[in-house]
Amino acid sequence: MTKSGRIHNVEDYRGLAHKRLPRAVIDFIEGGAEDEITISRNRAGFENIHIIPRILTDVSVRNISTTILGTPVSSPIVLCPVGLATLAHPMGEVAAGIAAANKGIISTYSSSSSWNLEDIAAASSGVKWFQLYIWKDRKLTAEIVERARKAGYTALVLTVDVPISARRERDLRNGFTIPPRPRLNQMGDLFQHFGWFYAQLKSEISGHKMSMGNFTPENVGMRTRLKMLEVVNELFDPSITWKDVAWLKSIWKGPVVIKGVMTPEDAKLAVKAGADAIWISNHGGRQLDGVSGTIEVLPEIVNAVKGKAEIYLDGGVRRGSDIVKAIALGANACMIGRPYMYGLAANGAAGVESIIKILEIEMDATMALMGRPTIASLDSSSVRIANK
């Protein structure tokens, strides 16, 4: 449980997560590739955008609801796909789905989720999207796509920025494997976080192992107890091209979102390939280090797409004002990953719901104070990019 009087923002929840989770788990959630420059740029990009307030505007009635891929939602917040969410809490993706449904927003689930996609779908009445990596085995890829369709997922999110795994040095130092196996020198830290350890032990005893829920190593021809980069390099197909998007659309027959776009050139190609939405993402700084922050490339991608597809953005979102800035610059929605993992670690589904509520309250306050009472009233005149 959390003491609500002391919890007012995402950073407060981050502090709680740091107290409750072992160091190796925190490193898995927060860590990035190599020097983690991209993680810093994601956050700095938002700080470089100034809000322009307008005065004497009637803001007595405000509305942060919108529509995403034709679905009415309470706010432009979407939960990102996060692999192995049970590391934060035994209910993992199931808890996140319950929270998203309660708050009336869309949630996206990783093909590397801890719970299987059918159990997640059964637990949540909300709108669900399924995130996919194209595996070397196309038959298995097609099978999981069909499973997602039958389970009621309404959009397919194809992640395209992981041809191979980056070197996430925190995980390498911690010897992080799937399923996790603590080293002897990590046992002291585990026992210092006994609440987490005990909850995970109970979950393991009840039959839910902290591993990939949608497949077993055996049925995908993968070795066991692999480091994360070994899992990616054994399973994912580094040869995929734009032709594979056409193949995917032919077997899915529903909306396809391409996640991992960072340039206007690729955004145009994604539209040409039939993408219904472009998801601007650098994988939260977990893949290629040294690239731009996502909010920095948003304006040029919006200009390139010219309204032919919806545009989403993740990376560095920590305040409702960040979401307002992204919407003003042309995004249709903002995705959050690490923030909801902090809430999940702190208090399960209730913690995730609280994170969403906090961001929505901050959005509402920001829009009132800047004289823009609705999502539709936000545009590029609402903000100024510093040093431009």
C-alpha cells in the first residue's frame, strides 16, 4: 500500500519503486543501452519546449478526452508494451490491463509479456493492442498473430528497432537472464527487499513463473537461462524489410502501428507500406544509443506524414505537461512505460491507475493555465522550441 498524502507525481512513485525492488530489477526497468545518452535526451527534449500561455480565455469547462484509431478514450495516454512486467509485481500485465480499463485508456502488451496474451485479454475489459516482433520462424509469428486476433486485440504494433539486441550494460553486469536467476552476491539485496521476494516466491509456488508467458524456450527452439541480448538474437529476425509489413497486414487484416520510427524518411515509407499509425520511439533509450530524443524529431515527422496516419510518441514522458507539449506538436497520443512500472511496483493495479490519474490531473491543470481547454485547441502555437 502507498501513503497517498506523500505521493503526488511520477517521481514520487519512482522513489517507492526504488525502495521496493531489488537493484537488478530497477536496473532492468530503468537501464538503457551503453552510455544511456538517449535516455537523457528523451527527457531533455521535453525540458527544451516552452509552453505559451494565453490569458482571459474561458477554461471553466475542460476536456482531455480524444479518439485514437477510431476509439474514444478518456485521455491521449496509452500504456506501452513492457516485457516481463511481473518483475515489478506478480500480477504484471494483468494488473496494468485492469488499471487501463478502469481509466478508459488503451493498453499495449508485449509479445514478451510475463502473462500470456489470452490471460491478459480475459482479465481486462478495455481496448487492447498487441505488440509484435517478427521472429525468424514465420510460422510461429503467424500463430501468435492469430492468437492475438482471437483474443480480441484490436490493433497490431510492429516493433522495428530491434534487429539485434543492444548492449544494456546494467543487465550484463547483473547477469540478468530469462528466467531470472540471482547470483550469490545478489542474495543480500534480495532479502533486503523481502516483500518483493516473498510475493515473487508465492507466485512461483502457485505455478506462475517469472518468464515469457506467450512461449516456452522449447517451442521456439531457444536455449534456457539466456541473457536478454541472447534471447533477442536467437529469436528475432534481423532480415526483416518493408516487404514484411505487407505480409503482416495480409495475415492480421486490422490496424497496424509501426513502432520505432525516428526519421521523416522512414515515416513516409511506413505510410506507403500501409501503416495506420506511426509510433515515434527509440525504445526508451534501450536500443541504439546516441540518437535524438523522440520529442525532438516529432515536428519533422508530423510534417512528413501530413495527416495520412496517426502519430504516437513515447520516451521521457514524466508529467502531464509533457503530454500536452507532444499533442501541441502534432502527436495523437503519448505512450508511457517506466512511469506505470513504478506504479505497478508500488501498488499493483491501484498504483498504475494512480499514475494515469496523476498524469491526467496534470494535463488538465496545464491546459487550464495555458488557456487551451480541449485537446483540439492544442496546436503548434501553444509551444515554443527553445534555441530555434
